[in-house]
Amino acid sequence: MIESWVISNDSPVPVSSERVLEVLRSRIDSGQLETWLTSSSGRSLAFVTNTERAMVMLLEEEGDPGEHAVDPGAQGSSDGFVLSNGQDDEYSDEDTVLVHEAFRLVKQIVGTGSWPTDARWVADR
């Protein structure tokens, strides 16, 4: 079975890998910096951005600490990761990736269910 993904709390209609970046950009343009996608197999994909960098997390099930994309060697930290509840988070730049890389990762995961083979990520389990 091929896994399908929907934007959580938005629409029950699956979003394709070809369209997911358009949806993310539209949400960012409207000030929604946090997006959760849920798969037909129960997995979750989180995308939280400050418009320059993004935290991308993949969770296997509810309660799973998951895994997240990293940028090894990146220096410093960035803030402005505003969650839907208004919380403004700051993350180490090593634990986030540039937004164009985040888009590539999300598109790949939605399309194939897996990180790109050249992606850098760490398991938080």
C-alpha cells in the first residue's frame, strides 16, 4: 500500500508530493509557520519554520520522539519558530536546516515515505 499524507486539521484530502510545497508556501505566506502532516499509516511529519530555517521531524506514531533533520557543523541558533499555539521557539541551527532543504526533505518523505538517501538526520528515540 502506498502511504498518503494529509495536512492535519486542514483537509481530509491527501496532498501529493508535487503539491505539498505549494501548500507549505501558502501556509507560510499566511503566517502559519507550523504544519503537521499525518499519513495513512499513522505517521506524522512536522514542519516548523522561521522562513529561513526549518525543523523537520518524522514520527512513527503518537508518543514517538521521532527523528529530525540536522545541519552538522551549523553554528549558533535561530528563533522565530512560532507554533500554532503562539509559542515562539528557538532551536540550535544544527537541529534545523535551511528552508529550501526542508522543502526537499518534505517533498521526498511525502512522495516515498523515506528521507532522501543524502539527507542528514538523527533519531531522537
